[in-house]
Amino acid sequence: MTILGGCGGEDSISAEDLDRAEETLANSESMARMARDVVGQSNVAILRGWVAVARENAEANGVASRVHCAVADLLTPPENFHAADPFDVLTANPPYVAEGDPIAEEVRREPGIALYGGTDGLDFLRPILRDAPKFLAPGGALIVEFGCGQADALRDLVVGTGRFTEPKILRDHQEIERAAVCVRR
């Protein structure tokens, strides 16, 4: 099973729905926690400079023996990663804050590269939506987190690919539209 990034909450996919998992852009403790709760083995591909943080998070969440940290670029697998079959689930929590938008106090310590996704906040989501179908089995789900007020634009991008069904938009604990489940045709 492969998980790219992550999202959670009451509407997250259960362990029974997942067969293989890989994480990418693992810049939060929730990624390692998801790996612990959902799968027995995860490969984590993350941006340069965050390998140590991802390892610390995996150790803190009790999944260090099942999580492999490697450097990769979005949907380009690391050199040592070999997947025989397409994945059933990919998740992504890329930088999605639009340049100039305010950010919450608790994330101000994060580096800008972890937060900002271009002028509209969708610069990282576009290539993920373009390339994810190459890695997904038919009927597989891409779950992406996005920023406040981006649901309509994201929905348009997903539908515009012609490679996914209409996305299901999920709300976070504050009832803000925050993630989309996009099923590959």
C-alpha cells in the first residue's frame, strides 16, 4: 500500500481498505502515526533536509522499524524503491498555502517550502493530480489535503484531468473543507 503525504479524521480510509502504503512529503507527526495505525510497512519519500525530522517522528510514534526514509521529488520514487503493482491509495499533504495568505501561529515555525504552494496555493497539487494516475490501480484513491477556500478550484482541477471521478470533499474538525478523495477511473 502506498500513502503519499496524508490526511486523517473521521472520514479517513480504514485499515481494511488499504493494501499497500508509501508516504511522501512526511513533514508531520501525523504521517508516522498514520503508518503505524494503517500499515505494517511504509516507505517514506521526503524532501531534502527533512529525513532526520521524519525519522525522529517515526521513532516518537513507534513506527521506526517499519518506516523507510528516503529523498524523492513528489511522485518520482527514490532510487531504492521498487513497486511491482500500482497502489490502491496515495495521499498527499503538499504545501498549499497561497503566497500572501495568513498562516496560523502554530505553523509559523515551519519552513516556507513546507507551506507555500505558489500564487494560488495549487502549484504542488497540479503535478500530483497529473501524475498520480500512473501509480494508482483503477479504482484506487488519491487523497489530497488542500487549503482553506481551495475546494472549488481543486474540484475543477480533479475533474479537468478526466482521470478521476468527482472528488469527495472532506471537512476537518473545524468543519473546513480540507481534503479530497479522488478515485481513479
